[in-house]
Amino acid sequence: MQTHQRVLAFDFGASSGRAMLAWLEDGGLRLQEVHRFANQPVLAAGRLYWDILRLFHEMKTGMAKAQAAGGFSAVGIDAWGVDFGLLDRRGRLLQNPVHYRDLRTEGRPEAVFKVISREELYSRTGIQCMRINTIYQLAALQAEEPELLAQADSLLLIPDLLAYFLTGVRRSEYTEASTTNLLNCRQRDWDFALLEKLGIPAKLFAPMIQPGESYGTLLPEICEETGCRPVPVLAVGSHDTASAVAAVPVLDDKPAAYISCGTWSLFGAELTEPLLNDASAAANFTNEAGCGGTIRYLRNIMGLWLAQQSRAFWEKRGEDVSYALLDAETEAAPAFRSFIDPDDPRFELPGDLPSRIRAYCRETGQPEPGGRGEVLRCIYESLAMKYRHALGKLEGLTGRRYDTLYMIGGGIKDHLLCRMTAAACGIPVCAGPAEATASGNAAVQLMALGLLKDFQEVRRAVAKGAELTRYQPEDQEGWAAAYQRFLQVCSID
């Protein structure tokens, strides 16, 4: 049986976006892609920006296509965290949002820690220290462009900004707000005392909205341009990882660890309360908000960005970068030859990643990867080792044993990485759904419309509609020995 109501999920990733129609059929969640588009940052005058108006144009194109495909009853938007747009008092955008990889935040955490200690900041917000966080972007604005901040009347994170363009309503969705380092994770609202201490105007921050609540309905001019009805724009897990984790197909009460695998790898588990002790702070785990009042307790790990950028570099040189060919070269490369720490700062920026990987290996006394397969094998094995390290930390911090690792997101299409992850971690991997973020986005909308009862039904619907693959650990002795060498050469404790 198919329901008559369909919803439209917009999922914005770091390199592309898509519009997905979703509905329930025979108890399972079904998805149909109606529009896909590139999300390419723009470097101008020494600053890296998101092309937000192009993304909004693509949204309207997606809405028109979805309407032509039969229409929809609601819209939901998810995107990456931390980045924002500033609006003036007339509600107009002051400048394109700056990309989190821009270098303006270098050295800003240390400047913030002179005002509030790293320990106190973690105890209030529970957020992993990363220079990309909104708090450090605002510190950069205060230092470099105070006149821009003075003109601002509102600050809206990316999904909230796009929802504002559609509805004219300014709200801050809870899961997205938690990525800023400015949300009090106990009070689950903006930390206004922290804002005052940092000299950040509280007026910038819109009232909080929870997943499942409505921003408002589509503006008349949007309906006229796209041919859509004035349907509600619903808050979902507007941080893409929050939507993805809502779609983890856990169907029992056992503790579950997950990796949301894409450009970034988000490795963690769901908790009912934040974990804010000294050990958690030292391990640099983050307490981000999840759907249904949960805490996404996780560690950000540099993910398939490393492989994506390497492939892009080879493609620019005119090489054949078909996935089948690269996979074959990677499989043929020798195992456990060289390792990198995927989170080394030298790998943050785009460019010639293969040369940086070779330099890292040379500096750490390891053989330099030669061909493309050796480079990719180094990346995948190192990621799998970093996952094993994160699993050990997670189990120690939460006091739980995790006997299955759920991998979700587009990264699971890389079967070699899934196999290596199971082998490195020593536990089975359940991979799927690949479209976890869009699935969680759509399912929260369907729940808000009364078509799903709760998050247990959400996960059952996702599991029934998705293709899941299980991977068993292999060569445990070989991976255990290689892991010890990885820790040693990469100086990871």
C-alpha cells in the first residue's frame, strides 16, 4: 500500500545537493531523486565562500520538478553544520556565507580560550574543539570585520537560512544550532551568558525550533515561481548527521555505534544525556543534538574527503578515474605498507593530496605510496584504523560494549572501506542505507504529518525500504598487528 502523501527532502552536502521525493509504501520508506546539483565553493579575493544563491536557485528548480512529478505535502532541509549567513535589519543577506575550510579561523580557538578556558567552554557546550566551529568564525569576524557584524540583525545557519528564503520566518533549528559551540547542552538553548562573555550580540540568534515543527508555509512568490502549493517547510534533523543518525536501522535495544560516512566520518553513539567529564573533553568527543531529544555523542574524523580530493587531482591531470579502475588498483596494492593520521591538518585543504600523503609517510619514516592504488590503500586502511581507535575511545568513555557497527551514508558504496572497517574494528559492520540523510529528513517529515508514530517506526520504515549489507571481520591477527604500527608511526594515543 502506498500513502497519498509525499514529502520533499533537500539534502545539501559539502560537494553536491539533491531533492528527493519520499513516501511510505508497504511499510517501507521509498525515495525518488528528482534533482541533483553541484555545490562548488567559490574562491574570491582570498576568501572561500558558499554560493548560497545558486543553491537556492537549485532548490526552486527541484521544487518545480517535484511538483511536476506529482507534488508534495511538506518540505524539509538538511545541510552541513557551523556555517551561516548574516542578514541586515531588512532581512537581506549581507554577504555569501564563508566556507568552513577558509583559513580565517586559524589561531582563533586560542584567542577565544583567553576569554573562556577550553575546559569551561566544553563543560557548557560539550562540543569538540575544531577551528571550523561557528564560535571561532565569529571570533574571526570580530577581529577582521567588526563593521560587518555591527550591520547584522540576524545570524542563520545554512538550513535555517534556506528555510527563511522559502518562508520569510527566522528560526534556529536545534540540531543544527548544537554544532555552533554556542548552545548550552544542558539547557538545550542558546548560552546567552556565554554570548555576553564573548561580546557576541544575543539579538543575532533566532528562537529555537525542534525537529518536526514548522518554520511556516511557502511564500506566495515561491509558489508562483515553482508552481507549488503553499505547503509547510518543516524542521527536520537540519544538521545532516542528525537526519542520518535518525535513519540508523537499529531494531533492538542493544547499544549501537555508527559511522555516518561521507566527506566527513562521524563516529559515535546515541545517548540520552551529554557526557561532559574530563576524559570526554580530553578525547575531544562532541555532544551534538539529535532527533527525539537524543545526544549524538561522536568524534569528527576526516573521511572520504581524502579519496575524493585525490581522485579530483588525478582527474584534473586528465587521468582515467573511473571507480572500477581505481578500485582494482587499490585491491592490487600491498596491504599495511604505509599509514597516515587522516586528521592531520595538512589534509584539510583541497589540492594535491597524494603529494601531501607521500610527504607525511616520508617524514614518519615509512615507504612512500607510489601509484594511485597505493595512495588509496593508504587512505582506506588509515581510515579503518582511525575508526578502530575511535571505537576503543567510545567504549571506554560510555562504559558500553558495541558488538555491531552501523555504517550509513554515501561512503558505504565503497565496499572495500566497509570490509576494512569490519576487519580493523573486529566486529560486524551493517552497511546501509546509503541515502541515510535524505531518509532521516523525509521520515521526520512523515512523522510530523502523522504518518509515522515515533522514531521506532521511523527506523523500521527505513530498514524495510533500504538495502542493507553485512560485513564480517577478516584476518584479525594481521589487522591487530598493523593497528599497533599505525598508532606508533602516527603518534596516536
